[in-house]
Amino acid sequence: LGKLGKPIGIASVKPFNSSGEDFLQNYLGSVGIPINLMPHFPVRAPVVLLTREASYDPHLVQQIKTNLRAGGDVIITSGLLQKLQQQHRGIDSVAEITYRGMPVTVRHYLGSPNGAATLGLNVPGETAPPVTFPEIRFYTNDTWPVIQGEAAAHGVPVLLMTGYSRGELYVLNVPSNMGDLYRLPEPVLNMLRGYVLHRFPVRINAPAHVALFAYNNHTFVVESYLPRPVTVRIFVRRAAAKLVNLVSGQGVLPSRAVTPSPLPDQRQERSFLIRLAPHSFQAFAERF
């Protein structure tokens, strides 16, 4: 522990005495998205995640606009979108995206990163379990469904992206059962992490129940809660020559990803491949 720095994560706002989409940050942490929970909206944060409980902040919509105008990214959940609409808080002045709430159950997923060709996001040869999402209405070309589910030729967004001033607003559609986040195919989770963590110094490609803990001194921990061995690909933004295991001292050399990231600002990342035993963790430091 002495070799690790101060924990870092995606800023997420939970005002004092607030509730709504309770423990969603915990679920996201268990799919490899590190969260830094705070009671107030951070000033000029590069990325902010806002769940339904953030609606307790009376100045929330104006703070969203301010952060976007400064070039930051803001991720709001479907639950927060619904609440802001119910309260007539003016979120429609940021984006014409409407929570409709009708349940749509999907097994098939598609990704369209940055307007590129559509990618299949199901694991080849596997049938994904059914997951139910609330329907969200949006206008094509104004808003882009970078990840979507499909059922009987009907699409439901999983992650929407739309520009506002100098920033990007994302809407994360949370399954009706939050635990179904763990049932999403690994390629869906990988693309979701790619967008949510695209300004973060480290991210992983892995199935659900693999967590990432990052620190401010170029160290991090990857922990698996799975009952089986798992292979994890680690991506770092800086051109690290290698990773060093903080316990064993063993080095890990870069390993080129078989499928390059479709996200433009991640094409210069360096990736490393590790193997985790069941219910275990490994801690690493970047070496340049």
C-alpha cells in the first residue's frame, strides 16, 4: 500500500442527504469504472458522472452547461434525465433527448463509434442474456447512439452522445435492474469504458466483476471477483515502456491489441496483457 498514491476516479456528484439510483456507482466500479464520489459539482472537471441523486443540487443544469462550455464531458444517467424532465429543470435546453420509459428487452448490441461503421458487440458464438432498458427518444444526427441494443428491428440506446458548445454530453441508459450491468457482453463493457474513461490515464478490457483502482502516481490495481481465471488487457495513455508488478517486481512488456480501439484519441495508447487468478488482484506501476 505504501507504493500507491492518492486514489483517483471519474468525478460523480452525490449531494448530502440525496438518494436515487442508489449504489449505481458501486455497480459501475464492479465493471471497471473507478469512481470518485463527491458532494459538490467539481469545477472544470474533465469528466463528470451524474446519477439521479444529483438532482438534489438546485443549480445542476447550469453547472452542466458551464462544464460543457469549458470543454468538459458530462455523463448523465437515464434516471437523472427522467427526474430533470419531471421537475421541468430545463435539461432540454442542453439536448433534445426524452426519457419515455417503455421497457425494451434486448440481446443484441451494436456500436457506432464517432459515426464510424457499425460494429457488432456480442461475443461471437455466445447468446447474450436478456437485458431490459427504458426507451429514450432522440433525434438522429443531432444525437448519436454510440452503443445501442436491438430487438426485433427496434433499437434502444445504451450510450448516447451529443455535442454542446466545446464539450460532449453523454446519456447512459441504466438497465431496469442495475445488476444487469453485469450481464452485458464484454465488448459492450469495453466500449462503454472506452468512452467514459477516454480522458482517464488507465482503462481495462475485461468482463464484468473485474475492477480497476487507479492512483495519482502512475500506479493502479486490477482486481477480479470472478471464480475463474481471467485475461485482462490494460491500456495506459502515456507511453510507458513497461509495467512493473509492485509485489513481485516482475515486468510486463507491451502487447499490441488484436483489435485497435475505434476511438481516435485512444489510438496512441499502449496496452499490456495480464492473467488474474480467481478472486485475486495485481498492483502495477508504469515505468517510462
